Amino acid sequence: MTLSTFSIIFAGVLLNSAAQLMLKAGAKTLGSVAIGSSASLFAAGWGAATQPWIIVGLGCYFVSAGLWILALTRVDVTVAYPMLSMGYVIAALFAWQLFGEALTGTRIAGIAIILVGVAVLGRS
């Protein structure tokens, strides 16, 4: 895999991770959504559709998908798809910093395994 192809994949992964974090920030703003009547679902849907963090997060997903398609024109999906797991690492670290989510020993071990797997695949 060339550096430019890896850069496209990594940029897509970063945008995808940013999207997850923005959606989480938007969800925290919305609070707990009760699933009850159709009116409450509509209100929750409208709240999500007009929440700036959610809108920007969805925009990041859109751009990320474009980069993903570009990457797939350059590399096999069997190599590219596992690279998406870097997003778990990025999202976990930033969720820990931004939202105070737990980063336990088990999660750190999982992150290390993911990074080793990405390194092995990147060399194939």
C-alpha cells in the first residue's frame, strides 16, 4: 500500500471517528430520548435533525464515505476494510478525553491488538 493510499484511508478513518464523537456530543445535548408516542418520536427526530453537532457529524460521515470509495479504487477491500478498525482506537482515546469514558486495562489490551493487526495488514 502506498503512502498516498494509506493517507486517504486514514483521513477517512479520522473523519469517521470525528463523526462518532460529534454524534455523541449531539446525543448528550438531546439527553435521553423516550420511545413512546409518535409525537415524542417526531420531537426527538426533529431535535436530532436540528442539533448542530449531529448535522456536522453526518457531514463528516458523508465526506468519509467519499474518501472510502476513493480508497477502494486503489486497494483491495480485504486490506482496506480492516484499516477501519483504527477508528475504534481513535474514538476510544478521544471519548476518554472528551467525555470521561472509561479506558480500562481490557480496553487498552484490545486497542493494542487492533494496532498490531493494522500494522500487519498494512505490510501485506
